[in-house]
Amino acid sequence: MNKDDEQLLMQQLLNPATQRKAFERVVREYSEQLYWQVRRIVLTHEDANDVMQNVYIKAWTHLDSFHQDSRLYTWLYRIAVNESLDFMRRQKNALSTDDVDTGIANTLMADRYFDGDETEAQLQEAIAQLPEVQRRVFTLRYFDDMKYSDMSQLLETSEGSLKASYHIAVKKITEFFKRRD
């Protein structure tokens, strides 16, 4: 969506007469991208759908707090990541650390919507063990092929630190697979 379209959409979102229809457009426009961001964090289809519902509820109830100092997708992305991480924290608190570490690959393989193989499940397990920042950077770069300049804007940090985080994440994932061999 170009900047002019987004500005028009924002005007419609802030107008009570057009707000509901504009929000429906937001959902149509951004759902797929946000879904995959959430899915990479929470892993299963059902959990991703639950989180996405929370994302849109939060966005709808906080529309008036969006100050337009960033793009709409950036604002929605931050809500989605925060909701995903909150979900994962709740899950982690409900399970022991051993259950979390060994259960990721098993959970993915049991998910009827997961169409990957054992290697993909192990990759997700390795990613899940990364610190939060490295996980986010790796996901954006590896899966979405996002440029560091775009990531820098989205995550509000320098390109240099993003490159370092990505490099460290790749190194840790490589080590994870070496230990598995």
C-alpha cells in the first residue's frame, strides 16, 4: 500500500462514519503478512489464529492512540509481535523448560497445517531457542528477505546491530544443527 492510500485509509479509520469499513480493509490488506509473522513465533495455526484475533481487537480498541508517526503496518506489526511474545511467555510459564525445548518440533509435526519436514521443524526449534531480538531479526531476514534498512525502521535500531544479531543467530542455528549430527 502506497503512502497516499495509507493516509486516506487513516482518515477513514479516524472518521466514525467510515471507521468500520476502513478497518475491514486493514484486516484484508495486512492479515496474511501479519499471520505469518505471528505463526513464526507461536508456531501452530490454531495459536496463530488466536493471537491474530487479539491483535485486531487490540488494534481496534487502540485506534485513537495511533499517532501516525510510523506506517500503519509497522504499528500493527509491533502489536502482533508483542501479542505473540505475550502468548509464548504464558505458554512457557505453563510448561517446564524441558517441555518447551523438546516440544517444539513435536508440536509442529503434530500440527495438521504444518507442511514442512523434520528439518523445518528442527529449524523452528533452533529459532525458538534464540534470544528474542535475534529471533525477530533472523525471521525477518531469512523468511521475509527484508532489507536491513526496512528492518531498522521497523525495529527502531541501527542496521549494524541488526546485521550483528543476524550473524550471531545464524551461527547459533548452525551450531544447533552440528550438535544434532
